Amino acid sequence: MVTLPEISEVLAAHPAVRRAEVVIVRHQGRDVAIAAAEPSEYVSGPILRNYVRQELGEDTGLAGVLIVEQMPMADGAVDVDSLAAAVAEGRCALFEDPRDDVERRVAAIWSAQMDVRSVGVNDDFLELGGDSLSVLGIIAAIETEFGRSLNVYEFMNAASVRRLAEILR
Amino acid sequence: MVLSVRRRIGDIARADPDRTALIGFDTNLVEQVLSWREFADRVADAADALRAAVDDRSRSCAVVPAGNTLPAAIAIAAALTAEVPVFPLNPTTPLAERDALLRLLGRRFTHGYLVDAELRPQRLDLSAGSAVADGHGTVADGHGTVADGHGTAADGPGPGKPGTVAYLLATGASTGIPKISARPGPLRYDPMRTPSLVIRQAGWRSAQRQLIVGPLYHAAPFTAFLDAMLDSNTVVLQPFFAPRWTPELVHRYAIEWLQLTPTHMREILRGSPDLDPACFASLRAMLHTAARCDPDTKRGWIDLLGPERVYELYGATEGVGVTLVRGDEWLARPGTVGRGLLTQIRILDNDGNPVPPGMTGTVFMRTPQRVGRADYVNDQAIRTTPDGFATVGDHGRLDRDGYLYLEPRDHDTINVGGEKVDPDEVEAALRDHPAVVDAVAVAVPHGTLGSVVAAHVMLRPGTSVRRAELAAHCGRRLAGYKIPKQFTFVDQIPRSAAGKVQRWRLTSHHETPHHENGATPL
């Protein structure tokens, strides 16, 4: 089992990260491990989360990475309450596997078109590294697979696998 | 497959040698036509000459006096082919401004080469600028992009070294502080990205016939020309703007795609009140950008072309994000600049918290292009959030369906005793007067109200009108505090060719110091 300090260490070694801390927060009745990362240049939470998965394996238990301008501190320690509040407000995308077949097929299309191994159903398209090329690729693949044509606005409005799957259901 | 400019132009010329690439006019307005084969040959020759003249490509740039002429178009294409960073210069730039621009270039480049109408590179002295030190000498380091989607070394394969520049553009025309933004390079053709998605959504087709009205030294016409060249268009260059000439050129050359500024649009409607819609029968789309368009002009064009052919794009040159709106959407939501295209929009209050739909705040946008966003060569105009949203400082609101509405920029808003006056509204009311050709509303100091509205007015030749009559005219259209309290008649409203008012050129004593020295960046 990977320990929290190991995750912090891996994150802090990422070239775009200045400082990282991993904490356990209470969210919707369960404990989740999330990291807070202070970036030195632009980087997204899902990209850092996938970086940890790539370095330490898929079962680190890290649910999400919150990008912070400055590490929130309280009494000389990381302010866990403020991180828990950020998670509660939905500011940190938590990794979640597809829950049904439509989500699974959409996630597989994203993964193939964007060349990203791990796509959570709540991940934001742009934060996962999507661009104009992958938009067109995904729209074309969805048309083939679901027989439903989408325009760029509909796609960008959805922006996550879960919301896109809702449109397609 | 991603191709170099040299390879792409050569491919088009081989596939379609006799098709027209460029149509221009000489100083006697005699038509000049170049086929794709002729264009490719002349570009290749000029590129070779530039390569031979330049010792160190990474530290040299080409400066092209970029009127809308065939030699200027060839010179720009040649520099991009030679992979020498190119700066299209307004040939009518006053000497002092020109020197300031060259000094800015001198911060980044050791050698400049002027490529004139003869297409012979000549050494330029950029070093004169090193004497000017203003403490903001940070030069863009190659993280740059304009709001378009040419393939670049940054987002596709290519031999470009990090920090290589494709082209440089002067910006900041409405504040008077010259700025230059750098676009990383070298320029590449990528069939999936050239032109960008937003341009393709705005009625663009490969191998179309395009008229370029705005000058090649401005961002929108410049990038439209690059897209045209890489996407095998036939380009007609209108050498200068004459309002009655544009519809005639559209008709004569069966133009399919056209990009205009709101000033062009307004002048064309005024220049030909009885304009025949049949002139535009060939046109698939008219895209307008740059300054904001007043509702009368917008409706005039929607009447002329039908709503499905009128597109408006709002996008900061810096590649922060872009919105697009078609005429039919605009009619349903008058005043909107549309929805984000491949762009997420967030409206934030002064503390950085999101505000609900309908509430005004600062417009932040996020796009995939942020990685290659252009920085200004000489200042930092973009604010960003940790999660990748950025703003150039515009204010606005979103409706529930995600359509963006912009508020006037802070430094343009006139504050009359706490009431905010949008100068656009005052100017539109003045232009509505039959004797008025153009107008600019500005703030002038006032003892008790802080400031009041003053107007610079350009009258139709041979007409005269009393100030009281103009005030009464405004009074029928505007609330009392919005009515100009002073009128100054001028021969010409100083506008950049993109139609933005160059407020710092209004040298009247009315101008507040704030406007006079252009101390506000952006």
C-alpha cells in the first residue's frame, strides 16, 4: 500500500509543482485522500492525479488533486478543513469509474482520442488536456458509436464523461 | 500531416498551378493577378534572398511595410517560408512610433531586415532602442499564440527550437502604448488545425475566394491571410478602405468569405444607403471582430445578408479564449457576443469568486491554447487563476444558456457623478444625426460631478450644425446625464484601421491626463 507521504513526494517532484501535501478529508460520509498542489506553472488536477497513478500504480487511493495558489495553513499545519470545504464545493474533481455501459463507452472514446489512460467520469475535458483535435475526434467517434451527432457547443457544455453520457442516454 | 510553409505552398502550386492565388492593385489601381505557380515562385525567390541576407535566424527578424499590396503579401509569405520571424509594420506609422516599435523589437532581436516592395532585404538598426530602458524589458519567451489554430512547433511536430517566433504583431492601438505580441513558430500547416475551429465554424471553406479589407499589419486580416495562404484560397487585397468599393469587389470577384470591422460595416452601410443585396449573392459568411458593433449597424447587416451569414467573434488577441455568435442567435439575444467556442467562461467578482448568471463581473476564459498563449513583449496584461482561466480585464455577464454579454471596458466608461455612461451609446446616438459622420465620447473633468461627457464630432463635408441642436438630438435619445456637455468639431476621428478609437490622439485640452498619457495598459 502506498503511503500519503510517498504520494506527496512524487507530486512535489513533478516539474510544474512547487509544493504538495496529501490529506484525508471526510466527503459524503467517507474518507477520501486528496492532494493540494501549489503549481509553478499551469497544470491541472486530473493531469497530476494521472501522473501519480502512472508513477505509483492505479491503487494509490488518491481521489483528486486540488490546485491551490498557496497551500492553506492553519496553526503551522495544512488546513484540512479548507481543503475539505473545497472538495465539498466541487472545486476538486474526484476520480470516479464509469457506473454503467454508456459512461464506460464514452470514457473509452475519450481515453483513445486524447491518449489519456485514466479518465474519471467527472474530469473536465480541458483539464484532461483536450484540444480542438480531440474535440473533433471524440464528436466523430460518438457519432459512429451512438449514431447521434453533437456540435462543439453541446460537447463543451457537457465537458465531462458523466454529463455527456446523460445527453446520449 | 503537418507541413512547413514552403512545402505547403509548393504542394498547392503543383496541384493547381493556374488557379489564382492573389489579386491586388497597383498605385494606379490597375489589377494585378498572380496564379498559385507565380505566387509560389516569387515567394521562394524572396525567401531565398532573405535567408542569404540573414546570418543568425534565431536572433533576426524581418520587418515588412504591410500595406495591402502584392509585394507585402509575398514578403510576409517569404519570411514565413524562410522561417525568419516577421513583423508587419503599418507603413504610415509616424516616425517616433515606428522607432519605438523597432526599439521593442531590438530587445529581442539583434538584427532587423526591412523587406520592401522590391523584395530585397536591407539591414535595419534596431539597436537605437537599447538606450531606452523603462524597467519593463521582459521579452516574451516564445509562449505566444493568437486566437487561431495554426499548427506550431508548440502543438505539433516541427523542427522549431523552443523560443522560435513565427510572427510579431503590434497591439495596443487604442491606448497609444505600443506593444508587440509574439507568436511561437515556425508556422506550420496542419490540415486538422488550419484554419482554427472557430474560423471553420464561421462559414470558412478550403479554396474559397476571400476579400481582405483590413490592413495586413493588423491581427485579424494578417491571420486571415495566413489561413488563406495555407488553405489554398484565392485572395483579393483591397489596397485601402473605400466604403463603396468593398461591395463592388465582393460582386466583381464573387467573394465567398469576408472579415470586416464594425467601422467598415458602418461606413459601407452609410456609403451606399441603397445597397443591393444581390451584390453579396456569392458571399457565404461575413465575420466581424475587433471593436464592438453598435446595434443599428449589426441589424443593417443582418437585413442585408440575412442572419445566417453574419458572424461575430469576440476573442482577445492573446489567445485567452473566443466566443462566436451567428446573426440568428444575436437576434434572439440582442447584444450578446455569443457562447464560448472550445472556451469555458467564468464570471468572477473582485475576490475571485464565481457570480451567478445575470450578474456582472470580470470575464475569465479557459481554452486548450493557454499553453501557447501570447504574452506582450513589454508588459503583463493577462491575469490568470491557478486552474487555468485567464482574463484581459473585460467585464460582462452570462445568461442562463451561457451567452456572454460584455460591459464597456473600465477605462472607457465615463463616470458622471456615480452614473456609468457607456461611450458607445453616446457615440451611436450622435452618429444617428444626419450631419454626423463619426463621433467619440470622452470624459472631461467637472467640479461637482467628477466628470461629464464631452464629444468630438466629425461632420459630413459641407454641412454645419449648432451644438445646441446636437445636444437636443442626444436629449431625444439619451438620459440627461449621458448628454454631452461639450462638443468639439474635428476634421477626422483618429481610428486605427481596425476601427478602434485612438483616444490618445485626441489632443484636445478636454482629455483627462489619464487618457493623455495612456497610463492604463490595455
